[in-house]
Amino acid sequence: MDISNIFDMLKNPQALRAQAEEMQKKMSSIRATGQAGGGMVKITLSGNMELLECVLSPELADFKDIPLIQDLIKAAHHNASEKIKEALQNEVTSSLGGLDSGLTGMPPFGNFK
């Protein structure tokens, strides 16, 4: 995509809206699973950061250290969110083609922390 295509899109709000809707569909179809505690906690997020699944190992049911379990859940969520951010950045970079040079290293859609 070159700069003239961007200006053409700005002149055509319907095309811009359609492309935004397409990107939103792509985002919601992205999935990432993060884990912590050697896989004892697994969190799956969608590309729009919706929690899809939280799996706790049965071994944790007998574990009495609740703060540690909470930390494992947070760590698994963080791991999944980092994978989502990376996938979104890759998606945006591939969508922008050659215009990504100034955007690499930036969070794609804000800070999800």
C-alpha cells in the first residue's frame, strides 16, 4: 500500500469503514494462549483481549497458597496478552505494507495493561 492509496481511502469514508470492519473481524479471530507455572494455568484471549478460556490444572485444587495461584493466573494472562499484541502488530504491519517503518516498536492499538 502506498501513500496515494491512503489519500484515496480518506476521500472514500465507506471504503475506510469497510477496511476498519475487516480489520476488526481479523482482530477478533486472532487467538493466543498464555501459560504459567509450567502449564498449570492457561489463559486464552481473543485479538480484542476478550478472555475466552481459563484452565487450571487439577493439581491446583489442593494448593492452599491462593496468592501464588492468583499470581500464576496474572502471569498466564500477561503471557497471552503479549502474544496477542505481537500478532496484532504483525497484522497491522502486513496490512500497511511498506508504510510500517515508522510504526514498528509501537503498541498497535494502545497499551492493554
